[in-house]
Amino acid sequence: MLEILHADKIATELNFYSSNGYHGIIDLVIEKDSNLTIYDFKSDIPGDNFTELQAHYKKQLKYYEDAAKEFSGGNNIFASECIYLFK
């Protein structure tokens, strides 16, 4: 997460509404060289199976990706997403 030190643009607690009415708050978005990285921190882990976790959060991350692109002006490349899980 050292890329935060060299970021071109940073947003924390990015509040958004999607076109279909989904409301969310992205914990952290980092933009560097037209690449976006989304960080989401979770403490309500629905099971220990990674495949189940991935499926559970996949739809949410798509909304986050769209919101992060809008935040950055829409012309950026979605680089990666990172979910930190805490028990």
C-alpha cells in the first residue's frame, strides 16, 4: 500500500449512488498514472471459503469500479482491487 505515497489522486470514504440506485462507500481509491486501485476493508466475513467470499463481493466491486472511474474522470484504467478481511 506504499503507492499511496506517490498517488496522483486519493479519495477516502467515497460516497456514491449507481444508476440503478445502489448506494455505497468506497474505503479508499488511489489514482496513479491513470491507473485506479480500490481498497475495501471488511470485518463481516461471510465464511472462510475464498471462492464464496469472491462471489459475495464481486457485484459490489463492479459498482465500486464504476464509481471510481467516474471519480477520476472516466478515462482511467481500472488497475486492481484489494479487499482486506479482518476477523
